[in-house]
Amino acid sequence: MEVLIRQENKNDYESVFRLIEKAFKDLEYSDHNEQFLVERLRKSEGFIPQLSIVAEVGGQIVGHILFTKLQIVNELNVFESLALAPVSVLPEFQGKEIGSKLILYGHEQAERLGYESVVLLGHEGYYPRFGYERCEKYNIKMPFDVPAENCMVIPLVKDGLKKVYGKVVYPDVFFQ
């Protein structure tokens, strides 16, 4: 199966909306509104067009990933970082490495654009294979109460988190 990974464009928006809706439809730990979050994020200041990425198989969009700007703030510094949210794959294409291809390609593009880290809230059994570690290892705290094993971060470059610590500040659009 040949998978094409590319930047999303405006013509993809409707297909991506339906894809996300289907991908999260039966997930227990979902508010089933991820497709609306993506719509809001596209209109926000944190949106980076190059980091809204789709996977195609035979001309059909079967996966999508979005990285948007966020900050990690402490009493002395503000660090720019990215949020990975969400990664979506059509149910019939899950388990075929499409999510992995999207994540790895997204990391490459983010690094190329000068970003040094990515923060996510996700499944503790899935993301560590890509190098994600618990935020608590770096003294990075989420702004809401969630299990520590689901709060993860990855440096995209050597020492990308060396002096980074503090509280994650998501753009307001995440909470609308």
C-alpha cells in the first residue's frame, strides 16, 4: 500500500472533518468534538499550515495530523513549543503504520521550521515508541488535571528541552 504524506490544503477540509469524526467516533476517551477543534485551530494564530498534514491512499485521505503553537512558561522564560492534537486515521486504515508515518513526517517538518519540542496528551502505550517521555521528567506541567502517564513531550533536536520547564499554556481555542 503506497501512502502519500503531504500538506493539507483548503480543498481537503471537508474530507478531513469527516475523517476525524469517524476516527474518534467509538473512542472511549474522546469528547467526539476533535473535528471542531481542528476547524477552530485552523482559524487561530497558532495554526501552521505546513504542520497540518494528510495521508492519502489511492487518492483518498485516510489520515490527518495537526501540530499547532503553544508555550511552556515559567517565572523567568517563555518557551515556544508545539501541541500535537489530534492524529486521526480512518478506522479501516488503523494498524497500518499511517499514524506513525504522519507523526514522523510531522516531526521532520516541525524541526525544519525551527521548532524544538512537541507536547501532547495521549495514549501512554502508543507515543513512547516515537521518543515521547512523560512531561514530569522535565518538570513540565499541564494546565489541567490529567494522569501523568498521558502527558508527554519530545525534544525534536539535541538538548531541545535542556532548560525548558514550567506550565504548558495552550491557546484559548483549545478550550472553546
